[in-house]
Amino acid sequence: MTNKEVWRVALEQSAIDCSCAPEDFLKTENVITAAVGDPRARAYLPRPVECDLVSYGSNVVAQVSERVRDAVTGYVNAYPAQRAFETPHLYVLNDALAPFGLKSCYIAEYFLPDVDAVRAFPCPYEVRLLGPADFAGLYTPEWSNALCNDRKHLDVLAVGAFYGDALVGLAGCSADCEDMYQIGVDVLPGYRRRGVAAALTSRLALEIFALGKVPFTAPPGAT
């Protein structure tokens, strides 16, 4: 897979998520779409949404319900694309949504891999590839970024770091949509800052590519 293919897959999935065309994210003018809710959208996204703003850098694609269309259109057209996702401008959006009983909620930056730079980083502990049967008993708070208790059926693969028989780090991926798998990672406090997370996520990214899927990630708590 090439970086061009990764970019294409990401744009196509975002278009499904946002009820628009892939090329809409590459325009210089903002695009407003009607929220319809596609069953192919990423599994953790509510369907349909009242207001969802997405940018790949050149513009904002706003997926909205009909009742907030005018308010959100006015907001995104008032600022450069990158400023629409920052405070204090988000307070303006909150004020515009307040009459509808709404306010801004989740904000996240999503990261795609550079295919030419992805490699397996070394780990100071034994690394094991795990399947669903191996991590079935790991749906506990310390592994809540790597595995999702609410959508267990989507967790397809994990990579664990073991110190002897003790699991000290875990990266897992969920099949949140057809062509893209999201990576989450947890490392126990006493084993952090030793390269464990980098080793696990890099190994898992390579495994995802081997399945013909695109790995992606977001900050903890963003989804």
C-alpha cells in the first residue's frame, strides 16, 4: 500500500462519514451537507448527527441537521478552516447552537501512517500477537484505550508486551469501518517512557497493513 492509497481510503471513508464526496475535502470553499447517517460510517459515530465539522486543511465540511444548517453555515464561513476548531471561536459555535439545546462535544485530531516510515520499533519486553480469544478477559479499566468494552465484536487484533507472564502494555485495533482499523494503546504506569507504546503500535500498524486495511489513531477519549 502506498501513501497515495492511504490518503484515498481516508478521504473515501470521511466522505461516507460526512455524507459528501471525497473531493469535497480538497476544495477551498466550505461544504455543507445534510446529515443522513450511513451504516458504513465509523461504528462509534452517532447517526445521524446534528453538527459534525471535518477538515483536511483546506476547508471545512460541515454535516448538519436541517434545523442548525443556517447557524453552522454562518459559523464556518466566518473563520479560516483551522480556526473553526479552536477556542475562543468554539464558544461562538456554542452560542449559535444554544437555542437548539446543543453545544460542542468531542474534538479530535486523527493520524494516518506514513507508509514509507512505518517500521517495527524495538521493545524491551517480549511482544506477542493476540487474537480475540487471547484478549477476551482483558476488558478492564487499565486496557480501556486498547480495547472497547462497548463494541467487543469489533476488536479484531492486539499486540501485547509481556514481562515474564505479566502483561505490561497492550495495543488493540477495532474494525470501526470496512477499510480502516483504529489503534488504541495502554501501558501500565511503571513501564511507560521505555518505548513500549511505540513498539506495540508500530507492530500493530504493520499487521493491519498485512490485512489490507489502513491503520489510524486518535488521542485517548476522542472517540
